[in-house]
Amino acid sequence: MPSVRHPDRLGLHVRVVLRDAAGHAVALGPGKADLLEAIGETGSIAAAGRRLGMSYKRAWSLVETLNTMFRGPLVDAAKGGAHGGGAALTPLGRRILSAYRGLEANAARAGQMPLGVIRRALGPSQ
């Protein structure tokens, strides 16, 4: 059986599959949402990546993907230098993160009873 990406978070995981400008399927899921949230809290792509245990290169790659998925960028980043760089969520980025977190909350409420049925049916090693 394959390993689970977020074993510390049991339950439902919302993944919204979208099409980018080139028509490719791109997902907005827990990882990208957590990265957006961490950028908003830390003001830094590097610090957000460290907080989430991902490399700087991976964090930047995800930000680039997010910034090209929508009509405008979700993250505004300033290059580093003598005073360091920085990053902030754009108004669109804050709206997308809020909408995604709302979907998660709605899914959690809707899935509460069915998940209870599934959990009660699990074997003793679960």
C-alpha cells in the first residue's frame, strides 16, 4: 500500500483540480494552501518552505505554479539583497486561500458521519 502524504492529518483532504492557461490539469490542495498560509504568516517564501519542511527550490516552484494558475499572481515576491527580500499574499491570494479553507471546512462537516462509519469498520490495527 502506498504511503500517505499527510499521515498526521487523518480524514478528508480537499484537492481542487483546475486547468492552467495551457490546458494542463493543476491541483490546488493542502500542500499549496499550507504554503500560501505560511507565506502570509512569515512574509518569506524561504521561511515558509522551511516551516513546512520543503526546500527553497520546491517552495519557489510551487509559488510559480500558483502565480500562473490564476488571472493574477497569488504571491508578490521581492528579490533579496542587502535588506533581504520578502513575499506577501496578494488580495487574490488571500481570497483563494480563504475559499480553499472554506471548502475544507465544508467537506469536514459533510464528511463527519460517513467518516465515523468508516472508522468504526476499521480493523484493530488501525
